[in-house]
Amino acid sequence: MKKIAVRITNTSSNPLPAYATPSSAGLDVRAALEAPVILAPGERMLVPTGLRVALPDGYELQMRPRSGLALRSGITLLNSPGTIDADYRGEIGVILINHSSEPFTIAPGDRICQMVPMEVPQIEWLAVDSLDDTERGEGGFGHTGV
């Protein structure tokens, strides 16, 4: 398994993000709160993590929902996946939204999302006059039916 070294600072009292199992793709990220907060139905909130990272060039961290929170409580990330760019050095914040009809309490140290490191190539545009034909062509939304 490929590993990359990533420098990280943690101003919270939480442990560093960690893999729940040896084959997990994502590392669990915790809320850096001083007291519990309530996320009302339909409400969104930027939750601090206390984490700052220095990713190598050519990588991003994707912030993704935790499936258990989504299924059991209707809690997910509003911009999923959220992207942490290699040159960002500020605190990582997670935008949570409550899609349920019940208030949800986020306690200090709760696991609120997962982060997945991804290698990201950059595009070099090749301007052309036309593109090659494909079977799909210009078929857009719903073009293949139900």
C-alpha cells in the first residue's frame, strides 16, 4: 500500500485522524468543540477540527460524510466531497448539514467525517477545432432512460 508523509498540526485535544481498520480508505476526523452544539433540522454549520496540514504537491484531501451518521441521523457534508488543496494551510473546517427532522447534538471529539487522500493530476489544455465522435455524442441528463 502506498503511503505519503503529511505534516500536520493539531490544536485540539482530539487524537490525530486515524483509520478505523487496516483497509479503511478514510481517516476519521473529530469535532474540535469546547462544548456540545445542536444542529437543528435543515441547519448547516461549519465545525472546526483543529487540524492544519501540509500536503505534498499533486495531492488533495477529500472530506467525505460518515455513512453511519448519514443513515442513522441524516447528518452529511453539504459540499461533498470537500477538497483540501495542497497549498491550503488554514484550519480544516467541515460543513455539516442536518437533513433529518430532529435536532442533532455534536459533542466535542465526535467523529464527524472522514478524510481520504487523493492524487490529483493537473490538466494541460490542448485547444482543438473539434472533438471525436462517440456513441453517446451530446446526450445529456437522462438520455439513457430510467
